[in-house]
Amino acid sequence: MLNYQPSALALDNHMKATLNNSVLIALGMHRSGTSALTGVLQCVGVHLGERLYAPQPGVNDKGFYEHGPVADINDRILYTLGSAWDDILPLDPAWFEDERLHPLAQRLRRVLQRDFSKVPLWGLKDPRMCRLMAYWLPLLSSLSVQPYFMLVVRHPMEVVGSLAKRDRFSAEKSLLLWLEHNLEAERLTRGYPRLVVTFDDLLRNPLILLKRTQANLGLEFPIPLPKARDRIQTFVTPALRRQQARELPETFPLGDVVNTVFETFLQAAASEGGEPSQSVLDSARDRLEQHRAAYPALLVEQLRLIGRQRGYAQALVDRIFASWSWPLGKPWRFLERFSGGDI
């Protein structure tokens, strides 16, 4: 288990209240089915809060199942660091100790205490958390919250197709993001109760997936599976899949790494309580880091500059809308989510 000290969050002494409950967190790359999985978890009574982002036709027809204030703060963390959800550069190794993030930790505590203090089991989903668990884990510990994780994996080329359609990303960029999110989600949750699941398993038989979740994580959903069966079967339909897997581009230099990582997760998902091979995934991360280390210095400089400018612009927008009403801020967030949401 990776150890991140709560002191890095600079928590105020007067914020001593705890939740003393459990959270089930769906982690996965954008467009990997985390929204669909979280929607199914809501069917069995996992509390997601009342402030969820609304569905967007053609993007996420059934909803993002994403807690709005939490997602906003996660975005703010990345922008503060000069990064964003689609940044192909790694975060600084000690980014979670950045003093500029301390006020955001306090905001998160208030949000979680307000929205999740009265339920035994609640859920969170935001693909940004794949990269941010070094920040989240000590926060949850300080609130006496026990985290459980479901690592959601989808065929990389289906993710590529989805991002190409919505964001016009190249296959190379999407595959780099796929590697980063999946490798970080696995690395940062080692030692915690977790289960690897696939988007295919969710669509094929969500009831079996939920039974495995309860058995492997030692959880009991608030709504029994037989009682939730009809609602789950209505929710999970073939329409949730809009992309089909295809071959990786031959020009992508880390194609063998992507295939190895995907197969490693598939093997873990197929075995009862299986864990992915940490040595294989660590080697894959080394290859990814070697690849990024070869980026031209001028390219890295320019990407960092763009990241900082993007962060400054977002901070300005946040301050403007913070001085207005929430309804006035909604249209901006809608546009932002339209260009950076996830399924």
C-alpha cells in the first residue's frame, strides 16, 4: 500500500469531523465505461450525492453519474498544477504536496461532509482521479473513510474511437492517455480492496459483475440484487457501446506496451479476485517514462506553457462565476463538459 501523509494536505485543526463510512470508487480512463458502471451502482443503492451532472445527448445519454462539485475541484487541482485531463505529460512526483492545493483539500472535506456523512456506502466516479489518488487517499483517511476500488478497463482502440469522434484526438494521444490513466489507477491503489472489471463484462452480465464485486470486496449493496434486477437490465443496453475494437496503429511506438497492459488487466478480470501482475505493469510504466523522456525539450516547454495558460484562464473563469449565481455558471460548465466529459 502506498503511503501518503495527511499532513501534506495541511488540514485545518477545526475540521476534525469524520464520515466513518465506506466509498466505492470507479477508476478508469475517460470513455471506458465508468459512467455506465456508476449508473449500475446507483441501481443497487450506492449513494452518489444529489449534485450530479446532467446527461448530454450524443455524449452521455444516460448521464455522467459524476458529482459536480467533486469533478470541479479535481479539474481545479489539475489546472492549478498547470495540467488538465488530457495532458500527455506526467505530473511532478511530489505534486500532491503543493501548498496551492491546501484550500482545495478543505473545500473537498466540506463537500464530502455535506453530501456523504449520513450514508454507510457512497460512490465516486471521475476519471481524473486515476491520476489524483495520491491527493485523495490521505484525505479519505483523515475522514475515516474506507475506500474500495473498481478498476474499469476498456479495449484501448474503442477508447481511441470514442475520443476521436468527440474530441478529434489522434490515436497516438488517446493511447498515451489510456496508458497513463490505467497504469496510475493500478499503481496508486495497490494494497487497497479492489477489483479489476472490464466494460465488456459490464455489458455482458452486470448482475454477475455485481455479485463478484460483493464477494471480492466484502461489500453488501443497500438494495439487494434481486430487487434491483429489473432496473439494472433496463439501464444496461447494447446502446451503451458505440465503438468496436480494431487494430492498433502500426506507427504507434508503444503498441506492444498497450497490448501487454490490456492483456494483463484482462487476465486479472477473468480470475476470481485476481490481481494484475505488478512487475509487468511496472515495466510498462518504465517504457512509458522512457518514451516521454525522449520528447524534444522545446515541445515539453511549449506544452508546459500551454498548461499554465490554460490553468490561469480556468482560474479566471472560476472567479467570475463564483461571484454570480450557480444557475448562471451552469452554461459554462455544460460547454466545458461537452468538450471534456467521459462515459
